[in-house]
Amino acid sequence: MKKRLTFSIFILLNSIILSQDEELCPPAGINVFGGDAENIISWGEPVGNIGCGDYAVDDMPFNDQGTNAGMGDDWPVTGSQGEDVAYTLNVSVTTTYDFTLCSNNTDYDSKLEIFTNNEDCVLPVSTGNYNDDDYTNCPDYVAPYPPSGLWGVTLTPGQYYVVVDGFGGATGNYEISISITGERNGNHVNNSVKTVWPLEVTKMEQLGFSQEMIDSHTSETMNPIRYSTQQNTNSREIPEECGTFLCYRVYDAATNTILICTEDLVFTHAELSNGTEYCYYLTTLYEEGESEPTETVCGTPSTFEPAPPTNVYAEVWDEEVSLYWTAPDINNLGVPYYESFDDGGLLDLWLVDGDNWIYDEFTGNPEPAFRFNWSPTAQNYDQSLYSPVIPLGTLTQATIAFDLEFDNWSPTGAEYLAIEYKTGSDVEWTVLEEFSNSGDGFSFTNQSYDVSDLSNNLFVRFHCYGTTTFDINWWMVDNFSITSDGRQSRNEYDFLGYNLYVNGNLDNDGIFDSTNYTVYGLDNELEYTFGVTAVYEGADGEENYESDPVNIVAQSVYVYGDVTGVITDPNDSPLDSVIVSSGSVSDTTGPDGLYTLWNLDVGINTVQVRRSGFYTTTAEVEVLAQADPTLQDFVISPDMPSPVGLNADPLDEQVYLQWRQPGGVDFYDMAYYDDFFEAQIGCGAPCSFGVRFTLPNYPALLTGLVMSFQGGASAVAAAVDIYLDPDGELNGPVGDPINLIASADLSAPDELVQYQFDVAGSGVEVTSGDIYVVVHENGSGFLGIANDIEPQTPEYYDRNWVTTDGVNWATINDIVGGDPGLTGNFGILAQFLGAPGRTFSLNSSGNITEHHNSNSVDISHFNVESISDENNFINTFEAENTNPENITILDYPYVTRNPVTYTMVDRDDLIEYRVYQVDEEGNETFMVSTTDTFATVDASPNYFEYCYNVSAYWSTDDYGELESRHSNIACTVPYALGDVDFDSDTDINDVLTVVDFILEEDYPTDDEFRNVDVNMDEEINIADVIIMVDIIFGSSARILNSDLDELAYVDLVLDQDRNNILLKIDYDGLIRGMEFELDYNSDILGVEPPNAINHTDNLITSSNLMNNGKLKVVVADLGGGAIEHTDQSYLLIPINFNGTEYDIGSIAIESIKLVGFDGMSINHISRSSNLDIKPVPSIFALHQNYPNPFNPITEIKFDISEAGLISLTVYNINGQKVKTLENKKMQPGYYTIQWDGRNDVGKAVSTGTYFYSLRTTQYNHTKKMILLK
């Protein structure tokens, strides 16, 4: 829609009456360049294309007055907003602008924001430049709040829309001014929506906006997608509203004469005098009339000398050389080098990749500076700012310094700035320091780094990378320098580009304008001269101007190296079909056994050789950068069955080794999930999920995978990798991956879908440690891998791993903070060929890493029926399978493949087993040979780790006698049983230390526990003490075996007269040791350490008060004899009663352990293990009732000094019996009884005087009481 009509009359030589229906737009952006005896006048097409806007910014500076009332709400301006007006700003070169509504003509609460849009005007994207109230730059105003302003906004080429809106839907009049910034009028900080939004939140709160509305605006404002990058172009065709175009008229301003009328956008005014100024203006001629003239511009022609390129340097590669240089007007570089990023000089040598690094004219230390900005929002970004390549000459040391500022938004620790450099022919960048957004930001701070070992040149970059730029505000770099002790203008006049010469011969097909060039197909043995010239357009019909060449001599180098050789068997016969690989490079031998691995990295490379039926062999090969390949031959032997499952058990200065016989190999499956998948998991982004498998035995070959997906999985380009962790370090999938599947559609509907992968051909062999199976979403959709979340299995938390950035791995439990709805076991099953027979797994050092029932967990036996419901499985999933041939969608639930038989070999061919000791460097020493599957080897001294492996030695028909590959390495530490102090001798001091452990007066270390748990029952107790005594004195006493069927009966018996408790044990056999705990209420009872009834010289009785009310006791004969007793009484335990006469103390014996003569535990039963203890009065007594008189209840106390029949009776005043309160045999003690004023038949008695009488065989006493109602 046309918003404004322009009416004008322009009179020069002719007067033309203009049509009122056309705008007659003048040319835009007139410019004059002075050439050699000529001026080149250039201009732009008329401005008229307003795209998605309402009005065009058609001049600069620009000013306009208007209103947003009635304009409609077309733009999603930040926060609360309403009707808006959009001004189209076409930017042809990177320019910095000021925008402001600050004027007394602005009379309402305004907003300003800058957008881009697509051609259909349906995809507006904010640049992040936004302001509501400009308190900083608009101190005087008539509007309710300071009118909006954006200052120092740098815009790259494209079409932008400056949108004027109103806070909360406000409408009114405004005046907008737009200008190109000439000085630092503002700060880019105030242009950022993230900076000003908190102020707007406060404003909304003050104006009474609901929290729900504020949260909604905030959520939309802080959505990174709102600021995502999109293609920003602008169409520059002459708009129809300007008129019917004829030509552009170029006028000589001095004479107002027409020099030319042309359809081109450039005109060369030739045959001029150098040094004389000439001035021009232009109009556009339309069928409808002539436009207004442009402004007048002037230029002065001058002599032109073609300048050569500068700063030419070379980087050499394998059979190629890359040349780099700078434009002709750039000064030559050197040290010292200083860069404050002011216009001119060497500024154009600084290069950036990505949209977030910008040249900021208005901020710095002081301004300008380079800034890495949060907007446009970029995810999983990797962008750098590059310095020029600084020549060093003979310098080998330099100092890199710069000022750095950081402003953080959200301290996630996932956004980084690394300062890195290269020197000489470096391929990789060296990191000087890495900063992250894990903490607070900081103002400009000088950073300085001394670097050495430099060669020829120095190249620096500021490397920004991370998850999302939205989580930072900016990084700022200024005042860069390179020191050592010991531009914005560019010559555009007729500049065409460059030519590149090799040994004087032109190498390029046509002139090119880039400042780099690579020459290919060079001979690494020869030296070449490379020359670069700058080419300028010559006069019409003449040859182009070309500068003198800038030459540089360089020689390509061998960057990579090759390895070649022949693979033979033990008979020196070449072998075909042998796969030879190093990293991602591989070759397969033919009948001649020859292989070649091309273009390997220089240095040590691991070369692996494998062939079915033969041992897989590896060698570390030094690869040289040279013409001739490195020679490396291999002799591989038939893969003879080898022993598996070697285990090492420690003895005293010996080690007992045991292994499985060769041939115990079959296919088996491993998984960590159970019968049901209750959920699924994925993130729909570049996430990866992996499972760590620890094999039951080594080696084993990975042959297949089964992966389960459900719940709308939609990853259509997933990938599968393998990571090997030979040391089992539990750091997640790290190192170099082995890619199994580059891309596969692993999608699934709501039902469970299982994909089976045949990967036997990948040759992945696990020889130790762990293997990780990882599936990557690759950003191709929601993965939806099946997830077993019930019940929770903490023992498998370190088996399921996740990364959200492709670099940092963590367990799913850690990633989601233990959320049980997400923490689970992923639906990944691995298939192996190996020896599965043990229920535990060994790591590379032979230690047990898992100890679960392999029939139920490690080797999965999930319930197939639970996932095979016809309505809930993959037979309902119909999809076009475009995956590789080795991936199959299963029609029925996968049935686990567990071994039931072993592939055996002819045992007649086995000669012997050979045992080797393995040191820390992996060197092997032969120890012993045997035909058994076990051996005991000497390992002295104790308390050092000893490691072993074992091989099988075979007799073959074709190759004679061959030794198999060696088994897994098993390690252990020999020790002496009962030796607590690690002196390889068990003595009485060790026994006493163990007693302290039992009494918990000291606590054993893991190694001490292992040594003294002599009977290996996983606890330290009296049985270990007795066995240690036997070790010290010999074990002959053990010929007296205990009767395991005979029981010992344990009783606590109270000796009231002596304030003692007796421990009695009814047992016909001999007791050599005991331990127990006494638990009592310590506020009433005091318990002393026990004493033996019959003390002997070798008997120890030791106790420890664990806490108030618990005494732990150990009794043992350290001479190898039995504990003596009298009438089955073994111990006397003194007690003290500390309560009142009516308190009752209690004591119990617990945790009883008895050891017989053979060191074995005695089965026992506690018959009377609890006692109640109360005080005994010295005489009989009957006390006065209380209260007295009473109604209706009273309390009567009496004391019994001797056991006997006791009667307590109530009589009335006539001597008649009213109530019998007690009439039974009672033990000595203090007693209290209540009478409720009722007789024996339960009827309440009347008011009056009553008597109560206590009668025993030795005591008779009566007292009076009164009942009042």
C-alpha cells in the first residue's frame, strides 16, 4: 500500500509538469572515485522497495512524524504491545545507526524494535535490538515515559524493519529520527532485549500487570528461537510506484549540463586533468517526468600506480602449497604488532566466521572493539575471530596480550571462549586459556601470555563455542598486541583481483578476488617460486594494469606417510583376505599377502591385522613423512583355543591360579533391563545415549545388537558407534569411536519396535575393560529408545550414559538429578562370541567388577511374553525399511541367545598350559607349565600385587607346536591369614588387635579386614580369634571336632544376694571362645565388666562400653584350651541398681557367638536371655494408703522381704471381708496396689471406715482408711 505521495517541480534546462500519480524517485547513494585522468561516478537504484514495511527510510539522516493509531498489529514486538508502524531500512554495507523517538512530538508510551522478515512477510525475527523507555538519552519528554531509543546499532547488509509500537497497546503521535552514527552517543548494552527486559518487568509490576501475564511475556521474550538467524536479503529493483524508468542523467554541477543519460549504475568521466576537482549530481528520467536531483558530490582524479599485494606467505602441505596475502593498501606486518581496532591500518586482516562476531564501533577500552554477541541466537555454535598471520623472522618467543570483557546472562558453564594459536606449520591449534560462563562476568581485564618455541609466524584466534549463545550477553576483545624482547578503506578503483604465478607461469584460469590460493599437484622434492600480482582494470580497449609480483619460495612437504608390508602364516606363506587397518584407513590382502595403508598421520600408529581363524595382531608402527612407505610385515598364527576366565586367589607367599579350559566359547547376549519397558527417552536434538557393558570373560567379539524403541520415536538418521575402554575407568564413552552405522531410520510408533544389527564384520574385539554401545539422535528426531524405569536399579546407574553436546558425558541419573521417571536402563542389548561361563566379570587388572547372577541380569533373560502382545508389538508396525542390509526390523520379540553347549576342541592336541607372570610394563616371565587347569605359584614377599596370565600349548598338523593367545590378566596380593600388622607373621599382637576390632575400639582397613576374616564369613568375630590362636599354636587340637547337631543353651541367671548375674551355658562340648552384647537401661542399672568363674593364665576377658546401655564382651583362651566353668556357670557379671524401690531394670544378652574346639561356631539357643531386676526390702512393711480419706480410688503400698504366700484384704468396721486385693505367692520387692471402693462382686461400697490387712507366714499388720462420697 502506498503511504506517501511526493509532488515536486524540478526546473533545469526544461520545465516539466509532473504527474501526481507517480513518485519519480531519485537515484540513491551517489559516489565519486578519482582515477587516473578520470572520475568514476557510481550510484544506486531509487529507493522504493519497502518489503514488509509501511514506509521507506529513503534518506539519511531520516526524520518522519506519524501515528501508530489505526495501523494494525503486524509485528510481534517484545512484551505488551499493540498497533505498530514499520520503516523499511535497506542496508547495502555494514553500517552503525542511531534510532530515536525522543521528541516533544512523541506523546505516548512508545517502543522500538528491529526485525528481519522473509519475502512473504510471515516470519519476523527480532535482531534483539529493543528499547521501551530511554531514560539515558531522552531526559526531556512530554510522553508518560521517556520515548524509546536505540543507539550505536550495527547492521550488516540486508533489509531491516524498524518497528514503532506502544507499551500495553498504547497509541499516539511520534517523531522518529534515524542517522548514521558519527560519535559514541550510546552503548550497545542498552540495545539488548536481555538487558532492558528486567526494567520492563518492574514497570509491569508497578502498573499492576498480573504475574501470569508477566510470566507469559517473559517466556516469549526469552525464547531463543525468537532471535534465530534467517536469510536477510533485500530486493533492489526499481519500484513501480517511482514511474516508468528511462535512464539516469549525470550532470556537471559546475555548468548544470548533462554529461550522459545511461541505464547503467556507473559512468566514467574521462579526459580530465589530474589534481582538479569536478562535481556532479544525478536525476532519474521517467516517462512521467524527471526526479529531483541528488546531492552534489565531488572527486579529484590522480595518477594511478598499480600496487602489489602485501604480506604474502605460504603454508606447505603434501604435494600442495597454500598462498595467503593481504590487499595492496595493507601495511606489511611484523613484531611488534598493535591493534586497537580503529578504522584503517591492518583492521581488514582480522577475519571472523559466524554471525555473532561483530565489529563494535561504540564500545571498547576505549571504543571500538570486536564483540561476540548473544544475538542472533545460535545453538551448538563454533565461531572464531582470527588475527592476521604475524611474520616472526628469527623470533622464537613472543607475548600475546589483549583486553577481555565478559558479561554473563546465565551461569551454565556450557559456553566457552578459548584463546588459541598456531605457529610454523602447525595443523592443530594450541589452547592458551579457556574461559567459561560458569561464574560472574568481568569488566575489561588485560590478559597476557608468554609463548615460546615459535617458528616463522604466529596466528591467533578467539574461539567461541558452546550450547547456546542465549546464555551469555557478550565477550569483548580490544587492544590486541604481539610483542617480543630480543584498514576501513580499500582501493576499489578498477580493482579486479589477483593472478598467481608458479615459476613465472600463470596458474589460475581467470582473475580471482580472494586473498588466498592453493596450488595442487606439486612435487614434494622440488622448490617452487610463487608470485602474486594485483590486477586493475585498464583503460577501455587496453590491457589491464598488473602490479609487479610479490614472490615467495616454498616447497611442499610430506604431511602424511604410508605403511606397506606382507602378511604371512608361520610357514612363511602369504595370506589373503587379511584385513589390515589403522584408525579409519584399511586394506585387505590379496593372494600375495600385500597390503598398503595410505595417508596415515605422522608418528606412532597402531596397525591391526585380523583374519578369521587367526589371531588378531597389532603393532605400533612409526609412520614417517616421506615418499617411501614404512615397511611392516606381520606373521599371524592360527587362532588356537586359549584358556579363559583366569582367576587369582591369594595365599601366604603364594598365589592359587585357576582357569577354564580352551574351547569354552559360544554366542551370548548381555543387557541390563528387565521384563518391561515402562517409558522411552530422547531429546530431539543432537543427543546421544549409550550403555556400558562389562564382559564376563575376555576376549570376546561383538557380533550383533538389538535396540528397542517405542512411544513415537522419530529419529530418521540415527547413528551407532562403539567406544572401547580397556582400563574400565568408568568415564563414559570417550576416545575415538568405531562407527558401526553411519545413518539409519530407527523410528517407531507408540508400540515397541526392535531393530537387530549384524555387526560381526566390524571386527570389534573386547580384550579387557568395558565396551560402550552408543546411539546418536543426530538431530534427526526424537530418539524414543525404550527405557526400563521400574524398579529403580542403583547398581546400574553407571551403565546408562547420556551427552547433550557430543562432548561431555554423564550418567542418566546425574543428568536428570535422579528423576525416577527418566533414570532407567536403556533398551540396548549386545551380542558377543566368547566365554560367558562365570557369574562375575574381571577388569584388566583381574579384579572383580560385577558379581550378579548372570542368568537373570548380566546375560538377559527378560520375559518374552511380557512384550509379545499382538496388539503391542512390531508386527503392527509397517514401515519402508531403507536402512542398510545389516539392520532388520524384527517381526517378533527378540529371544535372548544364551549358550547351552560349548564348542569343544580335540583335547588330544593340547600339550600343556603355560603360566606367565606379568609386570607393570606388560613384560611376561614364564613361571610354570601344567596339564591341569590350576596351579599354585610362589609369590614372595607378601603384600605386593602379582599378576599372571596363562596360555595353551598345542600340537598342530600344519604348523607344528603353537602357543595360543594369552588369557586375561588376573592379579592379587598374597597375605598371611590373621596378620593384622602386615609382617607376614601371625602372633598374639594380631589377636589382641582383632579383639579391639570386635569390641569396636578400633576399625579395620579393607586390607586388615581381608587378613583377619580368617574363616571368610565376611565379618570379624570370635571365630576368627580362635582360628588365629590355632595358627599361632598349631592346629592339632582340631582333631576334636564339634558336634554340629548339638545345641548350647544360654541363660542369664540373677544372683540377687550378691548383686551379680551369672552367664550359664548348658553344653556338653568344650567352648574356646565367646562374644556377646549386654543391652540394659543404664539410667537404672550399672553393669561392670564380666569376670571368669574359673580364671586361667591364658584366658582373656575383654569388654567395651559401646554407648550408654550396651556392653560388648569377648572371652577367649589364647593358649588353645577351653574356657572352664563351674556348674555350667562361665561368667559373673556384677551389677548395681541405681533406681528407686519401685523401678524395674532390664538386661538382655544379644549377638551371641560361641566357638568350639575345632574353631567352628556352636549352634545355640537363648533360653532366658532377658532379666527384670528390682530392689529387695530388708523387712516386711504395710504403708498408709494415699489419699486418705479417698473417693473413689486409693493406693496401698507394701514391702515383701521374702518370697511366700501373700494376702492383702479389705474389711469393714464389723470385721466382714469386703475385698481381697492380693492372695498369691509373691517374690521379694516393693509393691503398689489400688482399691476402687468396690467389693468382690464389683459393687461400690458405702461411705465409712475400712481396714486393710497384710498377712504372710512371718508378718501380719492392719491399717485403717476412710471412704468419703
